[in-house]
Amino acid sequence: MQPINIGIIGFGTVGAGAVEILLNNKDIIRNRVGADVIIRRIADLDIQTDRGISLDKDLLTTDAMKVINDPDIHIVAELMGGTDKAKAYILAAIQNKKHVVTANKALLAEHGNELYQAAEAYQVSLGFEASVGGGIPVLRALREGLSANRIQSIMGILNGTSNYILTRMTQKGLAYDIAVQEAIDLGYAEDPPTLDVDGTDAAHKLAILISIAFGHPVPFGDIYRQGIDQLIPEDIAFAGEFGYCIKLLALSRDLGDRVEARVHPAMVPTDHIMANVNEAYNAIYMEGDFSGPTLYYGLGAGRKATGSAVVSDMIAIARQIRQGVNTLIPPLAHVRSPEPAVTIQPIDEVNTAYYFRFSAVDKPGVLSKISGILGEQGISIASVIQKGRKLLGSVPIVMLTHEAKGSHVNKALTQLNQLDVLTDKTMVIRVEGGEST
């Protein structure tokens, strides 16, 4: 059988991981494909740095178009990141009738529909398993294993950097800044880790999951996202006293005519399945109408894990080529004309329970003023912790509410933050996995 030739654009962390697997596991891959899968060319602006891989230097080039225009290359892997150049290279490869593999979650979340339509128009495959969950084969499970189901809900820990930071704050009581620096020192985070800690990275991945689950492109800008950078160790300690821990969650639910989609810190019960996903690990929990709940867990990033997902797409496409098939599954796993983007439910309309931390002056009547304003908006208090210890020069009042509508909470907060008895902005965290689900 004629070899399947691979061209790679981007020889950084993920590109090096894919190359390492293709070389080290070439015999396994040959046996599973039925043909040799060979690296024909690698493009990167830096072809001098040692990646720790023994490689023929003639394979390297600084010109990505030499990969795209090579008539002998069957599959092009875009592993450079970014959006503008990456998008142009992918579209050029597709127009050259080459199959494409990418790990580029930002590009897919923000411009995916253009790429999906191009792949269908030119009848080539577009693989992007590595864009969500690193080495976890969650997209393949969603596109194939759960293809008979209506996906009713998704709950995920999709960013390993944020999860590592929260784990260290929870287990060691570290301040946010110290936990962030530790993550940077260990190579889990960029410096600064903005897209990880502000929820953008997880929102990119959630957009991709929703697109496949519901078969519609997703307006990425409509996905609510909130980061973890305002959390302090005391919030995590108070959550523990209520029987919860704090995770950065990505959440989606099928509401029939629209979809709930949001990323934010959330308190989950300590006996909840997501509470035990720690360090840099990811987990995705999905419910189908017939499959029921399924859970996917593993390393969400890193050279080897993400490289594994990239090569899994190469193998799937190589099998198609060997059988003389250009495409088997459409990019979003739905065979139909492109439809309008799915409508995202406004965050103000979402109902959840809430955690509030108020910083108050230490005098009588404060709690009654707070509860009075909450009551005016129909927000019912479930539990309260009021202790004499000082926090940032004030006395903390911490409470959990029953389910409340987001718009009602916002109205209450506007009034509360104007009270002269409160010395700082109120900390708000949503509660998931308990009464709010």
C-alpha cells in the first residue's frame, strides 16, 4: 500500500509531540492503518531549536506553503496556533484538496463555520480531536459513540491551568498569585496565563462541544465567561464549610429553542464527580437522552497528550484514504445544509443557587439590611456564616441562596453595593451540581 504522507505546520509543543508519536509508534500505526504513515515535511519559523527528537534536517522548512503545495502530502496538520495565518493556511490546504488536522480551539470557536463549510465543499476531512480535552477522545465519543442521542447537558473542567491553580488554593491554602506563579514555573501556564484564567480558553472548547452536540455553529461572543482571578483563599475555605469546593466549569444545556452556555467559577458539592478532578486534569460529563450520563477524564494539555489526539485524527483519515474514501463524517457530524447559529440564553435568564461574600462593618443590623434587599428581589437565603474574624479590615458575612434568576441577583447587587455598611464589592459565585441542577 502506498504510504500516507504527512505535512506539519508548527513544530512547537504540540507539533513536537505529534512527531514523537509518529516516529516512536510507527510500527503500531502501520499495523492499525495498513500502510506506513510518513512525515514528509515540517514547517516552522524556528528550525534550529532542538526538540529532543532525532529527525532528518531535510524535512524542515521555514515556508509553510511548501507543505501546502506539496502534491505528495495527503494530510496537513496545522499546529502553529493563532488565528489569522492559521486560518489562511488551513483554507489553502483544503482548496488544494488536502485533508487537515488541527488543534486550534480558538480558530475553530471563532471561525469554525467557514472552515467546516470549506471542508464540505472540497470534500476533504477536517479533524480537530486535539482542540478539546488534550488526550481525552471526547469529540470522537460525541461525534460517533453518542451519535444516536440528543445531548441534553454538558459540564466540563476544560482548562488544566485554572484547575491546577484552584487545586493548589484548595489543598494548600495558597493565595491566587502564588498558585499562578507555581503553575507558570511548572510549565502548566503561559506568563501571563490570561486566556486560561479569564475563562476564554474553556469557552473556546465549550463552543466546539456545543457545535457538535447541537449541530449548529455557535456565536462565541455570546458565551458568558468569568475568570478565577478574583477568588481569594477565604472563598475556598468558606465553600468548604458549606460542603463545597470551587471549580472553573463550562456548562451547557439544551433548552429546546436555544442553548445555555456559560463558563465561570462554580461551587460544587465535595461529593460531586467534578469535585475530585484535580491538578491539571480535565473532565467532561455529558448526558444523552438514551445513553444517560457519561464521563471523560484525562490530561487536558501537554506535548504527549495533545500529540496523541492529533495523531489519532491522522490515523482516522489515513484509514479513509486507504479505503478510497475522502470523507466519512462531516465536521460537525450532521449531514445537512448549514443552519443559523444556535441562540445562546442570556446569562441574566439563568437560574442557579448563589454564594455571596459580603465585607461589612462590624455593627448590628447589617445582616437584616442585606436580607431585606435580597428578599425584595425574591432571593431566598439557604445558609449563613457570620463570624467575628476580620477579613481585609471588615467582618465577612457569607451566605448561600436557593435558586434565583440572574437578573434578580444583579438588581439586588446593584442595591447592596451602594450600602454604606458594606466596605467592598460583593463576591458572587454560582452553585452547581446541587439544588441548582
